[in-house]
Amino acid sequence: MLVIRYKFSVLFLFLFLSFAYSDNYKSVELDTLFEKLSKIDTPNQATLIEKKIWKVWNKHPKNEKLTNKLKFGRELMSEGSYNYALQIFTNIIRTDPLWSEAWNARATLFFYMNNYKESLKDIDKVLNLEPRHFGALSGRAQILIKLEQYGKAINDLREIKKIHPSITEDRLIEKLEKLIKGLSI
């Protein structure tokens, strides 16, 4: 019995350390990519780094099945099978509520369904888990523009610029500032 407990303890410790290493590696990788992104001034270089960030976000750190489910849900969403995609994304979130990209996918789906209230709730979850998620910030800005909350949208667009300086949001910010001032755009 003692031998079984020992083997179980060693196995548990190994699995725990493996998962912790996976999360830590992902965090270090993202930190490095965001550091590079903040220093890039050419859109082409920034696009390459942005793609690497999305690749990390879209891959579950521990569960390849969840990665595949996310991909499948996105395919369903792109085909217009919104209700089925919603079931897939919700299932992923139930399985791992700490995976920001599952929340982001569902937020995007709610946006496509014109359910802005639920989309905003999911975006808040994304940003609590990954405050640098420029995709979620961009999505929230789009919703705020639709809701004519231009000042809040500008705040999100400026936050995106801090994270992703080479992104081209300046013209949109200018247009929104004119709308706030009552000028024609």
C-alpha cells in the first residue's frame, strides 16, 4: 500500500509540474512576444509577431482536444452554424474556464449574433484572464461604437495602441473624436 501511495504521489507531482511548466512556458513565450511587439514599428514585422501570439492563444496549453474543439467551433461559426458553435464554445469554457481564447471565441460569436450584452460579458472574462488581448479590446471597441459609446471605444483603441503600437487605429480614433464633438466625418 505504501508503494502504491508513493508511486501515486510521484505521478501526481510529475503531472502537476508538467502542467505548471506548460503554463509558465506559455506565459514566458507570450511575455517575450508582447515585448517584441511593443518595440516593432513596421506593420509587416508586427503582423508576424501578432500571428505568433494568436497561435499561442489558440492552442490550449494542456489539452489538444480543447484546441481541436475551438477550431471546430470557429469553423461552425464561419459557416453560420451559430447555435452549434455556441454549444461547442460553452462546453470548452465549462471544461477550462481559465482559457481566455475560449471566452474570446464565444464573445466573437455573440457579436455575430448581435448579442452585445453577452459578448461584453465574455470580453470582460477574456481581459481578466489576458489583459493584453488586443483582439478582445478591438471587439469591445466595435461593440461600443455600435452602441454609440464613442468615448469608451476610444479608450479601448488607445489601450490597443499601447499593447500593439503599429496597429492602425489612429484614423478611427480621430473619426470618433469628431463624432463626440459633433463634427461631420
